[in-house]
Amino acid sequence: MASDDISQLADALAKTHVGDGELSFKGLGLKLDNAESVGELVREIEQYQGLRALRLEGNTVGVDAARAIAKALEHKDQLQRCYWSDMFTGRLRSEIPTALRCLGSALMHAGARLTELDLSDNAFGPDGVKGIEQLLKSPSCHTLRVLRLNNCGMGIGGGKILAEALIQCHRQSSALGAPLKLRVFIAGRNRLENEGASALAKAFQLIGSLEEVHMPQNGINYAGVMALASAMRHNPELRVLNFNDNTFTKRGTLAMAQALRHLRNVQMINFGDCLVRSEGAIALAAVLREGLPVLKELNLSFGEITEAAAFVVAQAVMDKPYMEKVDLNGNCLGEEGCEALRETMENMDKGDMLGSLSDDEGEPDDEDEEGDDDHENDDDASDDCSEDVEEDGEIVKENGITRKDDSPEKLQSPPEIMSFLSCPSADRLLQLGDMRTNLQQQVDASDPHKAADVLLKIASLYSEEPETKTAVLETTDVLLKKLLSASAFQSYCFLSTLLVMMGLLKGEVKMKKVSLVPGQLLCLEHAVQQEYFPKHHASLLHTFVSKNSDALESCSSASKRLSSTLEKKCHD
């Protein structure tokens, strides 16, 4: 090693922060190729008594240099925190796994018990994950609390290897009576996609101790998001969820909303640039109303959310005592919508809570259909809003027995009911007599599409003829009382589906819109006045009715009555 290089290294080491158990060579820009080049650095490590943290980030370490450093670490049994991000710039990708194995073997040999491992910004790919696989499985990581692997290019393969290593770590540590309690997991920009994310979800569900999960920009769509959502609900101490710039669409958002209903400690949610869209935003608003008591920050930016849905979200966060920021920038509010939202928030003395709206995309064109990036209408148009849906589609009953939703345990409907629903008419409704109450068995908030379809069919039979009017209103009252008594999440899912079918909200999944008749609006107008119809449900309907009056132009008189009644209910 040239004398000038040695002098440069000595000067750099002289400026190194050393103390409090931490030895730092952070950001020195050292090019460490061989044992000679790390001589001074190794001596610093060897001579440091009680080494608990080692910072090597911002340098570039070759295989021979890593071996020399590893040799110095073999006796550092008190080492707990390894900050080794951005450590292989300019190295061949084939070198990195060998270097990582050397360092990992040294930690295991020393008997170190790590609490934090940061290998971010090392583009080592799946092979790099193999380089730390044995370390992650070893007792040295049984105590791991923070794992940072941001921007490592792990890919699907690396995600699977990492997931299996964490699962093995948890199993082995559990067998010893001290299970792995990982708290912070960071793995953004890794191209994990659905398979990698789903593999990691299995590990997360098993671990159950996560407090922060950051997985932005991983190319995950609804299938992977659903798997992650299922895992998140098994981590009750979660405080931070960051899935920015993945692709939720409706299914993924509903799954995440379901998971959030089970979490009481979440403080920050970042679903920005995730195509949450309007129906998803409404589902999240429902969760805001019934849960998330300590939420401070919500990011739903760049999600193709329309003005009315954004208002529903804004209304839901108004009463959150710890709420500091809601980000709805980059959505589809339009200039007037942005101004109206700002004004509404300011009138509620919450203007400072609303983030910038400078990148709003403007109102969507009427002819635009919301995309179907993930083939979500390959199945049917129904939405799964069941309270206890697991990944395999089974529903867990209260007695612990599982069954498929379409199992023969479902009650069989009388033929008269089925005949009426196949071809509804006022005469057939009247002929049902007392059997009309059985129609409530045909609706359930966990199947909002069918529920909305049945409700609209019956409401379409409305007329001013007294006997028919009474029969229709009594029947719709029974149905709506059942549907709106469900959880806020399920009832909001039902109402958003109803809005889609009425043409007041653009749906993500293609479904047949009804040809509205005045009777349907008059039945809603009657229902809104009843005690069973909560004010926040009326507020949701009023938001969409008032902002989409053109869609109700064919029923202008009934529309005005409904709008007036909704407004009165909201302000009572």
C-alpha cells in the first residue's frame, strides 16, 4: 500500500467518531481492496474494548479486505449493531456474497447477539441474500430487532430465501424459549413482486412482533398485498405501514382495510401511489371511523381518488385526536374539488392537517373507466367484505369450524322468494305476504353486490298505490336495517357498491349499472329518515348525491327530495 494511501487512511481514522460502544468509519469513501488496505481499520477494531456498534457504510470493501475485518470481529462478542449499507460500490456482484459470508461467519464465531443489521443500498441480488442466509438463521440473529435491506435488488428469489431464513430463525429461537421479536423490517426497492411478498408474509405472520414495515416500490399487486394484509393483522403492535408505490387496486385495499380494523397502535399509513381508488378510499374511511385511534399520518396521494371519495376520507379523519397530516395530493379532485376540500378542512379548523394538492390530476373524464390492472373481474363482480376472510377463502365461524362460503350449510330459500327475485313485480311482492321478511335472508353485508342488487330490485317496484308503497317501504326498511347494522367497514362497502350500481361512483370492477327510477330514490329518502340510518351513512350518501347530480337527472324530482332529506339528516 502506497505511503500516501496509508497517510490518507490515518487522517480519515483520526476523524472517526469513536465512543459509546460505537466505532464509525461512516462515509469515509475508503477503497478497501485487501488486508493491507484495512490494516489501520482492523487495529482500531481489535483495540476497541466493548465494541457494540460498527459503522462501515459509505466505503467499498473487497473480499480480502472483508476477510481481514472478519478476523478482527471473531472476538467481538458484545457487538450488537452492524451498519453496513452502501459497502460494495464498484465491486463485482459475485464478490459480495463471499464478503458477506466472511463477515457473518465472524459474528457467529464470536457469539455476537445482533439487535440491528443494516445492509441497505448494496445491490447484491438473490445471491447476496444467500450470503447472509446462515447468519440470519443463527443464534446471532435470534435477538434481531431491526433489519434493513432497502434497495438491495433481492428480487423474488431473494425474498423467498430471506423469508425462509427468518422463519427458521423464529422456529429455532422459539425452541430455545426466546422467540425472535423483529420490530422493524425495511425492504423497499427490491422487486419482490407477489411471490416474494407472499413468502415474506408467511414469515411476518409467524413472527407477530413487527412495529414498522417499509416495503415501498416492490412491484407488488393485489395478490401480494392481500397476503401481506393477512400477515399484518397478526402483528398487533404495528405503528408504521409503508407500502408506497405498489399496486393495491380494490382487492388489495379492502384486504388492508380489513387488517387495519384489528390494529390499534398504527400511527402512520403510507399507501401513496398505490392505486387505492375511490372504493378503496371509502373502505379506509370506514376503518378510520371505527378504529385506528392513535393515527397521526395518512398518505393516500396519487391513488386515482375522486373528489367525493376524498371528502369521505377527510370527514373520517376530522375527529382523530392525534391526526397531524392527511395527504390527498395527486388524485382526481379537479380545481374546484381541491378548493372545496381546502375550504371544508379550514372551516373545521383542520386546514393545517391537509397536505399540498398542487399535483392534482383533475377530474376524470366521464368516459374513462377505472383500470383493471390485475384482472380483478376475471372472477365475478362480487366483493369480499367478510369479517373473517382468510387467504384460502374459508370463513372461520365462532366455534372454530371452517367452511367455504358456498357450503351447503347455508339456509335454503323458499321457492316463492327465489321466484320473486328472478322476476320481481309488485303483484308478486304482495303475494309473498308475511313471507316478505324472509327476503332479509337474501342479503348480507359480506356480499355487497348481491345486497345492493336485491335492494334496488325491490325499491324499483315503488308506487304511490298505498298497499304497494307500504309493502315496498317495509321490505326495504328490513333489508337496510340489517345491512347498516353491520360494522362500519361492511356497511361502507355495501354503500359504495350501491353508489356504483346507481352510477354515482365509478367502480373498479365492471358491474351492470341499473336504470334508475324515481322509486329507488324515494325508498332511500324514506330510509334516511329512520332511526336505523346513521348520520355518517347519510353523510356518505349526501357527498356523492350532491356531487353527481347529473347522474340523477332522469329522476330530478325524487333526486331533489333525497338530497334535501340527506342534508337535513346530516345537519340535525
